[in-house]
Amino acid sequence: MTGSTRLIDGFHLVVDALKANDVDTIYGIVGIPITDLARVAQASGIRYIGFRQETSAGNAAAAAGFLTRRPGVCLTTSGPGFLNGLPALANATVNCFPMIQISGSSNRALVDLQRGDYQDIDQLNAARPFAKAAYRIGRVEDIGRGVARAVRTAISGRPGGVYLDIPGDVLGQALDAAAAADTIWRIVDPAPRQLPAPEAVERALQMLAQARRPLIVLGKGAAYAQADTVIREFVEATGIPFLPMSMAKGLLPDSHPQSAAAARSLAIARADVVLLVGARLNWLLDHGDSPQWSADAKFVQVDIAPSEFDSNQPIAAPLVGDIGSVMSALRDAVGAQPIRVPTEWTAELAERAARNDAKMRERLAEDAHPMRFYNALAAVRAVLQENPDVYVVNEGANALDLARNVIGMEVPRHRLDTGTWGVMGIGMGYAIAAAVETGRPVVAIEGDSAFGFSGMEVETICRYRLPVTVVILNNGGVYRGDESSNGADPAPTVLNARAHHELIAEAFGGKGYHVTTPAELCSALAEAIDSRSPSIIDCELDPAAGVESGHLANLNPTSAAATGKVSAGA
């Protein structure tokens, strides 16, 4: 080796490979053996956002993937840090968000012989069940290849989470800089278009044209696709009523005349031909089963993964391809095969929507003291209607179910929530990602229980001075805060109804508000959004407000003991 030979280590190669593939932000927590990786990334111009817990960092990376269609990157330490990232990795995979979890790991020779190395765990095999794919880089010269493979896998086909394992000794290895440059490359066309078969398009349009009560269901996959214009053109060209799933709200405005959101139950129960666009017939759509759906309903489904078809119900007209290409083909062909929606169907939906809207207005106009969910959310809605470009993050039980119905969305991809798994704890990670990736104000509407899963990330929000306002609907309980206890300790669902969560923001340099009336909430929220500064608004609600399990009470078995149907001696 001559004195003029320049070497480059694994830390710098990882960063070079990420930058070559347009990664400009990393979310994570430093520690052995990846602390220097974060330092090198930051020095290179990649923004590093340091969290307080790895699950929240992973949730931020997943949300970044949804918002940008590029894989968000989460960086964790080995062992427990790696394990803390897995829930977010699994959630990203289930939600079809592109994400890469990069974790440092222990010495392979010691781990494989179970010799008790520092944070000894077989991370690669532990990650496999929870990710779309899992890879390990075993040589410094394979770093570029490993990163390229992870990026392509996360984005291509059905997006998902990818685990990339890099042992500490590989990060410390060095390579001749000139030779190393040839090991880094930028992937070309990571998510190529996949066009639907012409006969599949014709079959789908024939079914929709023959339908008496057609319905389009838009899922978060449709929002992720960023095919907003062509989806809207197809919906409006056909006149078919549409039903947005929660994260697809705003793809077409909730105020659109074809929206069936306010008549959701009727639309599902009566539709005879249903076009699923980026939506799956999972539990969120009652698996397509009757009596929620009509027993004779026929399904047309757009999906990039053929294996999704027939997973719950027969798919009479499968359309395989990426959403943008499929919807373009449907739009272009609909002129030759016009679809005319019977006026009886649209009138039936409009009548039910008007009736439900009237009931909603009555609930929102209630002047309850202390506040309850509806009049608190009415105040939030009034402010957000004046700020339609604000990103909304939402989680909880009642806080999620009711906000989803009350808070309308007018802009695509501006609502992020618990998604396919209904996971609690996504709130602060998603809010941080939305603020970092877009630069826009974010309002996180949180139940007090849901906030507790990731509440320490308020310090992260304050440290980076992000324009995030956290609105906590505090009724003092997991569902409600007034359950009677059967002993000296609080009941299992009871939290602290008089907690002052706003003090958490003040502890870290943010602004705190404690409100007890809708007028105070309106004023605080408007001020917080305008300030573009970290804020928490603690909304004191009636502890009796709320119902157990929200809209999922049917999934929560009630024990006979809880209902008093079993005697003490049984």
C-alpha cells in the first residue's frame, strides 16, 4: 500500500449509497455501533432527526415513505434498539409504505456461536417475518449493492418495509476510495409502470356500466399513488359515487357532490358493483361480507399484487397494474363505453347523506359543559376549515373514530392515521415526518391514552422547532375516565382526567394551552398554527365522554364476569 492511497470506510460508503439514491433525511437514535454513521450523514448534508424511542423514529420513516413515495430511512442501534424498530417496520409493511430500517449489529462470528457478544441477537432472522424483505451486508464492498437492493425492494411492486443489517465490523472496514466509487450506483426506474391488460379494462367497464348501484372505494393506496388528477377525472366522467377510506380523504374533496362518505353504511349495504382502488377487503371493509355488504355485490379491484385478489371475496374483474396506469386506461376507455349511474341510486345516497349531515350538525352544536368529543371537535374543525393545507395526524379510540367523521379533508395526503392495523403510538412519529418532509404546519389530534405511547417525542418536536400542534382530547381514560374500580387501584381503563399535558411542551421550550371550552380551544388552535411553533393544547373533557373500543366494540368480547352474569362461586 502506497502512502498516496486514499481509503474510505463503511460509514462513508453507506452515506454515499443513500445520497446516490436520493435519501435526504434519516430518522433514528444513535448508539453502538451506528453513532458515527449519523455523524457522517449529517456532515454530508443528509438531515438527521434524532428521536427518543426507535418505534417513533420508524413510524416517522414510514410516514415519510407514504408522503414522498421514496423509502423513509430509520437508523437504530443493535439488540434492543433494533427490536424497538420492528413494530414500525411491520406496520409499514402492512400499510404498504416504503421504508428501510438500517440497524447496526454485533459481531457475526460471536453471535452465530452464541458466545454472548454485546447485544447478541440474530437480527436478520428476527426481522424476516415483519418485513417485505431482510438483507445483511457482510462485506464493505457490498454496501452499495445492499443499499440499492433495499431501496428497490421497498419501492417496487407493493411497497413495504425492508430491513438492512450492517454489522459493526463492516462499518469499520475500509476500501480503496477509487475502487469503492464503483460499488455505489443509483437505481433506475425503481417502480416501473405496470399496464393492465386491455381485456381486463373492458371487463371492468362492462360491469360498471351494467350496475344499478355502482360504488368506488378509494383506499390509502390510491392516495399513495399520487395519481390524483386521473382518479378525479375518472370519477367525474362516470358520475359514480365514491367512498374514501380514512387516509384517502381529500383525494377528492370531502365536499365533492359525488362523495358518499356521509352515507357510508347505506352505500356499502346497497352497492351491487364496487370498484376498489388501492383498497383491500380486509376488516376495515368487513371483509366484503354480508350483511354489511349486499350478498350479491360484485367486486372490481385494482391492485399491483395479483395475490391480493380473491383474498376474501371473489373478484369478478381483477385489474393488475399500478394505480396510475390502470386508472388512466379506465379513463381513456370510458368514453367509448359510457357509464350512466341511475338517478335513483344517487338520490338515495343524497337523501341519506342529508339526513346524517343534519344529525351531525346537531351533535356539533351541542354546548356541553364540560366539553365532550363532538363540541371539542367542532372547534377543531372550524379552525382547520380556515387552514385546509394543514396536515392532520389522528389516533385514539373515540378521538380517531369521531375526528375521522367530523374533520373533512380537501387536499390529498393531508390525513395520516392508525391505518390497516389500527396501531396506537403512531402520532408523534407521523407528525414529525409530516412537518419535516413538507415544511407545513401539522395538527395531531390525539386521545390522551394514544398520546402516551409516544408523548416523549414532544421533546424531539421542540428540539427541532417543528410546526406541530398536539391537540389532546383528555377524558382521563383509555376509552373514558369514569369506570368504577373494584379495588383500591384505579380501574383498568382509567388515567388521570386532571392531567395537564400542556406542561410537557413548556418543559421543553414549547407553548402549552389548557382549555375547557370550545371558544378557548378555537383561540388556542388558531394561535398555535399561526405561530408555527411546537405546542400542546390539553382539552379538558368530561370523563364520562366516550364509548369502549369506539366503532370496534363488536371486536371486544365482554366477559360474563364484567357483566355480572357469573356468580362469585362459579
